[in-house]
Amino acid sequence: MKTRSTFTLAAAALVMPMALAACGSSSSDSGSSAASPMATTSSSAPMTSESSSPMTSMESSSSSAANAMAPFGAGCAKVPASGKGSFSGMTSDPVATAASNNPLLSTLVTAVKKAGLVDTLNNAKALTVFAPTNDAFAKIPAADLNKLLADKAALTKVLTGHVVAGKLDPMAVVGDHKSLAGSMVKVTGAAPDLKVDGTASVVCGNVQTANATVYIVDTVLPGSMG
């Protein structure tokens, strides 16, 4: 009896450590298995990708805004690179004064002076001006142009037919607008290919002056002549 009890106790003593070892191994495996998903989550790449995405979007928006503010069009190459008639020089003067410093617009400036509109344009708070170039006025037969320049009332109607209220950027300018003369001005297309009243092309657009956004056009608007 004593021998059998001793054998039983010895067997129990042998089995117990093995059971404990098995439990420890199982617990360790379980802990390792539970820790693995955490490690995978913390090192996953999408967090880096997502955090960089808003910055990329902001940079893209900033670039688009910068481009929207720049003058555009083939005719911009004829604008002086420096001085009061340059793009930077015109930003400090109101529109009639700024135009007087631009060699592309000397006929327009003469017409504005004859119509007595210098102060009206310069003192306005915010305008969009479709400014015909010298070549645009040259398309009008000389006799008709001289007659127009001599008729202040008719000249005023033509010139104010090229002006609308508000400073319109290249996106906002597309559409129908009522001019200061009461006629309608229709702009179609998208920058840099904008058409005004179906016949005039914008050769240099989004030119900024102190109180106006100017779109230089290659034709006197037919709607203003009616």
C-alpha cells in the first residue's frame, strides 16, 4: 500500500509540470497570435497615403488659383514687359489710366477721352472691360470711325457697351452680361479660347487694373454698335 501511494504521488508530480508547460505554451501562442494583427495595423501603408493626400489636393488647388490669376492669350506677348503699361504696372492704376499706358489700346483711349468717360471709368468700384485693340478699331471703315468719334452720344453708347459691372474672372465671365449701355454681352468658350458676341476673340484676357478686369479683344463688339 505504501509502495503504491508513493508511485501515485511520483506520477502526479511528473504530470503536473508537463500540464503547466502545455498551458504556458498555449498562452504564449495565443498572446503571439493576438499581437500579430496589432503589428500589421500599426505598420499598414494606407495611413501614410491618406495623410499625404490632403496636402497634394491643397497644392493642386493653389496651383489652379495661381494660374487663374495670370493673364492669358497670344496677344499678351505684345504687352510691355516692364513699366506702367506692363501687367504689373497696370495693377496700380484705375482702368482708363492703365489703358493709356498700354500701346495696344491707344485708339480706345482716344475714344474714351472724346466721350468724356475717363473719370467715370476710373472712379468706378469694380468693372469688367472688353477693350478693343487698335487693330479692332481699324476694321471699321475710316469714314465711319471718324463719324463715331465725332458723335459723343453714339461714342458713349459704344464704349459703355464694352463694360459690365463687377470684376469677372475667366470662369465667371462666361455667360450673358448686361453692359452699362443696356446691351447684352455674351461670352462663350473657356480660357484661353474665349469669344465675345460670337465675333470678337479675347487676345489677352484677365488683365488686372486697380478697379477692373480687362479682356483685350480683336473686334469692336457688334452689339454695342446697334
